[in-house]
Amino acid sequence: MSKKIKVAVIGIGNMGRHHARIYSEMENVDLVGIVDANGDLGRFVAKKLQTDYYADYKELFGKVDAVNIAVPTQFHHQISKDFMIRDVHTLVEKPITVDLNQAKELVEIANKRSVILEVGHLERFNPAMMEFRKLVNKPLFIEAQRLSFPTNRNLDVGIIWDLMIHDLDILINIVKSDIEDIQATGISVYSSFEDLAIVRITFKNGCVANLISSRVSGEKLRQIKVIEKGKTLQLDFMNQSVTLMKPPMDGKPNTFEHIYVEKDEPLRLELSHFIDCVANHKTPLVTGEDGKRALELAMRVVSSMKVLKRNEALAEEYLAMTKG
């Protein structure tokens, strides 16, 4: 039997606790500990998963082969760096860091020390996305919608960093071209940042992408559509479905083909992939360099964005909704 990979999860908030749960269920992983600033929560989750709780991540130095970092973005750089310079393989949630210099430093450390650095762009591991990617060749037009109900999560960042960065990462991955122009409008409804964003990106090869992300919607939606010459592809991330549509020929109706997708939990696939990379010294699907590129595009979008300021009365109404 191969040696188990010793893993710790740093941060067990909304996402981190699911990371810890999945690691605890893996046969080739030894979940040696979890870290969180909330001691009561940390001890509760640690007991539930039969592992140890640590108040300070530095107590794990020398005890782990790999770490999973799911703390607020402002702490990604320092914690990742502290482990990577000690040759600990690292999976850090998206976005990789808060600025490009930090991201560049992490990538350089990973390269210099031959340490695996994976960035948690989860949608890349969605089974539907994996099938969708096989069918995409040369996009002419892309339309992405990522909508959510009002929430009190991640209000320290805008919707670009919170949600749209998933689609920005996918754009970079499927459109092999430099960007020519970015037009962006944001609306601040109940946070101090944009809660709704509409973005139009034009690429030098002629492809145009329209993206909308919102955390003030009355529905939850995660979809992307790609139009190419002779076909249209539509992906639903939530239902894990892919549809291929071809234009009518000789007066015949549109043809629809539902592409087979073997459904699975994207997070489990992502973490299993990370452990496989650690165990077998493989390059991850989403590298630190990929995370840096997604961050750079997100920063370009935010810098070009015109933000309409929030109405305070409306903000109070929405904030009340998030507490319900």
C-alpha cells in the first residue's frame, strides 16, 4: 500500500469544511489537522472528522505533505508562501492572491522549489466543463451568466472576484487570443463593491464575450454558451449538462444533441486531482500561472469598470434579506 499523503485544511468556512470532509473520506489521505480562527467551530469540525484542531497554522510545519488553503483572499499569499518555502505542496482557493506581485512570487517559489501549486478554479473540474472543453474549437461569441441570490458571504470583495472570475478563467482557457478591449459596468446594491456586473470583452482574433454576474438576483444560474461556425454549445454547470445545437439546413429544424456527461462532485474531482499530482509529481490542471492570468484579467476588468453607487435604502433592504 502506498504512503498516505498528510494533508491539512487551513480555513473551514463555507468551502473549507467541505474540503476537509472530502479529504477525510479519501483512502490515500491522512487529514492530520484543520485550522480556523474560530476555535469553537474548529474543534467541532475536527471532532466530527476525527482529526486535530490547530489555532495557528504554523504549528503544522513539518507535519504535512500538502495543505489546502481556504481562508479570505488577503491571507492567501503569506500562508501559501510559508508552506511552499518549506516544500509543502499547496492548493489555494481562487483568486490566487490580492495582487499580481504576490501571485508572481508564489509562482516563482513553486518553480524554484519544484512544489505543486494548484489554484481552486473549481469549474474547470465540473464534469460538464470537461466534456464541453473537448467540443470547443474556435469561439466567435461567448455568453456567460452566473447569478446568485443575495448573500452575506464574501462582501469584502465585489462580484468580479467572488463569482465572475470563474468565467474569466474559462475564457482564457478556451479563447487563445490576446484581449483588444474591455467594457464593464458594475452596480453596487448592498455592499461597498459591485454586486452586479456586465462585462464585454473583445479579443484580437474577433471573438466577443458578454458576461453577467450578480448576487442580487431572484434565481441561481450558472451557464455559458459558445457560438462557433456551424454550431452552438451550451453548458449548464449546476445541472452538469451540455447541449450541441446546429443551425437549420435546407429548411429543416434545429438539431439538438445532448452530450453524455458522467456526473460527479466537482470539488471531489478537484481534490482527488490535487492529491494525485502530489503523489505522482504531476502538473495540475489549474497551475499557479493559470491563477495569475485569471487574477490579471479580473484586475483589468475592475480597473475599467464604471460602478454605479448604491442606494442606501435599497442596501438596507438587501442586507436584511441576507440575514433571513
